[in-house]
Amino acid sequence: MVKLTDKQRSRSSRLHKIFAHAKILSAVGLIGAFGIISGALLATSAKDAYATNTANLDISASVSEALALALYAKDGSSITNLALDIDPSATGTFASDYFNARVSTNNATGYNLYIKAIGEDHSGNLTGDLIHASASAAAHNVISSLSAPITITGGDFSTFTNDTWGYAVDPTISSSTVTAGTFNPVPTANTVIKSHSEPIDADITAVAIGAKVDHDVISGVYSNTLEFTAVANSVPYTYTVVFDGNGGTFSPKQNNVQGQANVHTLTGTSAWNCTPQDSNTKLSCTGTIYDDRHPTVTFNEILTAYDLT
């Protein structure tokens, strides 16, 4: 058996205390680490448990209706007048030129393009003729509008009537020269020359002006003004009218109307489909109107105007 000296026993006791202290520190370290991990887990758990909410935002864009009309010369430049230079002959000299009407619209049902003359003669009457600036020599100061359409083919204008003028829509053009087409009388009331049934951008309509002159008209400048109008086509609306003994209402907008429940016909701007209801005490009618906004409907001999604006 080994006996320790007093000095060795003293050193052993100190080492035992150091090791014991180290064990305590290790335990404290483990506990601290566990606490940190536990805190992190608790923090994550608390975060996941936060209250949440959502909000929706509806987005809309209101697109207004657009319609644009412009006139362009054959070289693409903007145009406000077109001049024909005519050197008359005994048998008649024909001259022509053309320009383009350009229409753009986002209207769902497209557009109509109209033409009319808005010039006046020397008596102040609306006319489709080309009028000389002078009122003298009245029998020889007019290039008259065609009286009927004339179709030209192959550059042969011999059938074009002397001392008259007219217009042609989308004629045949070769090397910037009109060679064929149907020339029409010049109207003084709006006349459709082009229709399109859906939205379109930069729709081009070529319009030719042609005149043939002999020696029977005096020299000088003859003029008139053509007005072009582009109009968006109507968009149909369908609604139902329900009539009873005290009047009626219709959808989408409510209006009072006059009528009797036992009348089974309804006429107006379109065909109607009417059905008696509740033992003929009510009458339900469905029909289509158009966006002139003021359709007129006859019901039981009583005329009523509806305003859908």
C-alpha cells in the first residue's frame, strides 16, 4: 500500500476540487446551450403563431371610345384641297386625282364613312355641282355632278359624260394614275362609302375625283366642298319591359311607361318578343335597341320615348 505524504495529499485535494469545479462549469455550459436552443425554438414557435390577414385590390381600366378621321394626299401628306388641271378639248378632256381617307376606331362594331357635298350655287342652293366663281354666263359656268354611275375600265374614259364630275371609291390605280373604277354622282346628303364591322387601326379608303370638260364651259376655277364623316356603328342593347295595369319597368334602367296589360304586341326600333304573365295582368317583352339613346316605342297606341343615357 502506497502512502501519500502530506504534500501529495494536499495536491490531490486541490486537483479534485479543480475537476469538480470543471464538471460544474460543464454542466452549466450544457444547460446554457440548451437554454439558447430552447429559446430559439420558442421564438420560432411564437413567430409562427403571429396573426395574419390579407387584403384584395381589384384593378380596372376604363377605356373610352376613340374615332379618328384624316385625309391624306397620295404622297402621304395631309390634304385640305385637291385641284385638277384640265386642258379642255372639243371632244372632252378627262382629268382625275385621288386621296386617302384614313379611319381608326376601337368601337366594337366598327364605323361607317360618309360623303356629301356642302357647296352652294350662286342662288344659295345646296348643290353637288362644281360652280364657277363668276355668276355670269350661267349656262356655261357649271361642271355638273354625274346623273348616274359610270364605270371606267382599262383607262378608257370616253364614256364619261362631258362637263361633269364625280367620285370613285377604291378605284384601280396604276403608277399613281386612276385607270378604272365606278364614278358616282356627288350627293348632297350623307352617303355611306365605306363600312367596317370591328375595331381597326388606320383603315384606308382611296377616293378618286374625276371630271371631263369640253369647250362648252368657260375658263376659270370651279369648286365645291366635300365633307367626310366617320361615325361609330351602333352597339346593340337588349332589355326587357314588364307591363302591368299601372305602367311598367324595364331593365337595365327603370322607367315608367304607359300601357295596358292585355295588349300582346309591342313595336319599335326592333322586333319584340312578348309573353303574357299572371293571367294577362302583366306583359313581358324583350327587344333590342341601338345606342341612339332615344328609341321610340309604340305600346297600345301610346307613344313613349325611353332615355337610356
